[in-house]
Amino acid sequence: MSPALPVGDPAPPDGALPGSVVDGAHERALAMYLHVPFCRVRCGYCDFTTYTAEELGGAGSGSSRAGYAAVAAREVEMSGQVLAAAGLPPRPVSTVFVGGGTPTLLASRDLLGLLDAVRTVHGLADDAEVTTEANPDSVTPASLAELAAGGFTRVSFGMQSAVPHVLATLDRTHDPARVPDVVRWARDVGLQVSLDLIYGTPGESPADWRASVEAALACEPDHVSAYALVVEAGTRMAGQVRRGELSLPDPDDLAGKYEDADALLLAAGLGWYEVSNWSSGPGTRCRHNVSYWRGDDWWGVGPGAHSHVGGVRWWNVKHPGAYSARLAEGRSPAHSREVLDDGARLVERVLLGLRLADGLPAAVLPSEGRARVADVVADGLLRHHPSPADVDMAGGGRVVLTDRGRLLADGVVRRLLGW
């Protein structure tokens, strides 16, 4: 069961945004996230807003896979109306990310139809990055060729591990031997390739993890994401931990595996640009995720999807049936929202911006945080450019996490914000 929605203020039935979202809009890119909430099987660790056919109870609920793209396209159309009514200037979409769930359970023509809706309503930047997530067992050479021909530029495969017993613990159903094939198929049609990995699965040895990273690198991906396993409340894995069938990930084990991955990836020519992400160069970074970390505007389409425009954040109703019903009635699918005050926006800028290899301007920090930078640098958690002596009450330079600081990023943020 995916988690409950956050608590917020009621969202307007028409989705109208306050006039404040116009402030600084010319400095922010516009991104679109398109959520596809369907999976063949729910993985035991997953708490995303996803549903299997059995959970949805059949096509009569108004939430069938066959009709989903047409429903989601209505929200794309609504996004154009709402942004224009708020007075925001027209901006072509710079990045599109189709996530899930398993987006490639939809027919390629449906994914291309959603992309066409974005293109029609907002326009796409000439150099737009267009990504879809995919499971290795949910694509074919033909489906990938159709996506590439229709405007997709990138695919992110959920590899997770190359070790069968680790995949079994995660309830992943794909054959790890298929990963090199799907990477080759994607490359053959001109798509950039990212591979997603998870470390810290119960029963995964350090050797298992190194084997997974090495198997990923053998595919020569453009990009790798590596995430520590988090056992989320309400998931099947959380129940297994509660019953003593599985153990919680050990923090020291997670740290060691992160360091191993970083060393292997760096040796293969992939450098980190965000704490959990590595790429072969600036041109193969996931620009969509960078847009999140830099506080740009993004509209999330689909059940449970989150959006952020000019300091206003909102989230949609979760069930595909309720989502479809609202759009059919001409109502916004937004369930609740919050308007971030200056303090909350500062926290987010520090929390997200510091995760990037480019770091954060020291001047962004509150005066108390700037005064603490030298101590955090002395503890080996930050680098300050040009030097700690340049940090004064007026700020100056940039602060960047060290290798050790990446392991303790949340703690560094707390120190800089005085928590």
C-alpha cells in the first residue's frame, strides 16, 4: 500500500494558482512529469503510487491501462490553462520524465500520445530531454524504436541488482541476463541509457553489490543512479522486517557500499553530479532531476503526482478512478496543496542544492549558517571555494560536499540551518 498523501490546504477545484507564482518565472525552467501508475507485480519494497490489475478491480473502474493516456492528456491540457490564467509567460517544456509504476506497460503509441499532448499544449524546447522509465522485461527492440522515432531521447532501466537472490528479495521479476540486451536495443535506436541500482537489500553481501555495479558498467551506460534501500512503512518488506524475516539495512554497510560504488563508477569514467547519481559527462546528466534540485517549475500529471510552481506545491488524488472522475467533471485532480513561505523555500534550496556537485552559493545560507561553514570545512564535510576565509556575514564563494560529506549530507544541512 502506498503512503497516505501529505497534509495540506484544500486545493481549488479549478486548480487556480496565486499571482505570486509569476515572481521570478523567467529564471525557472518548466518540466513535466507524467506518472503511469501501473505495474504487473508490486515489489515488496515499493511505496510509490502504483497498482496492479487485481488492485484496480478491472477496466470498469475508469482506470484501465487502455484508456489511461487519454485521461492523463486532459490534465496536460488543464496545466496549460492553469498556468496561463496565473499570468505565467509561455515557456516550452525543457524536460519530460515518464515515471511509474512501469510506463512501458502502456503501448508505445500511448506514451507518444502523452508526449504529443505536452508538445501541443506547451511546446518542447529544441533540446528537450524526454525520458521514460522501463523494466528490462517491458520493452522490445520495436517498442524502443517507436519511442525514439517519436521524440524520446533517454530511457532509465530499473536494473536494481544483477544477483538473482537479491532480486528475489526485492520481488523483482526480470531476468538480469536481459539487461545487456535492452541496453543494446536502446543504444541501437539512439537513446541515452541510465541504469538504476539499489544497495542494502537484506542478504546482499559486499561482493554481491560490487558484482551488480560491475555488471551495470559492463553495459557501458551513460548514467547510473544508485539508491540506498529504505524500508518504508506499509510495504510488504516492512512487514517482513517486523516479523523478523528480514533485517533492516545497516548504516555502516550502506556507507561502505556507497563508497565502493563511487570508486567503481569513477574508475569507469562516470563522475557524481548529485549524491545518488553519476554520469559520463554534463551532457548525460538527468536534466529533469536537476530541475527538481534547482527549484524549477514542474507539473506532475497522474494519480498521486506532485507539482511545484513558483513556491506552490500540490499533489493529486491517488486512485486512478478518482483521478479520472475529477477530470471527466472538468475539475482539477489536485487533492491538497501548500504555499511555501520564505523559510521553507530556503530550507529546500539548501537541502536540495547542496546535494549537487556544483554545490551551493554560500550567500544563500542564513548568517548563522555562514558562520558555521569554516567549522564544517574543518570537519572534512565541506569544501569552500575560494576559501573559508571568504565566508563572512555577506557570504561568498560556493560550498560543496566532500566525499565524506556526501555520506552525511543530511547532517551537514542540519548544521548549516542550525537544526
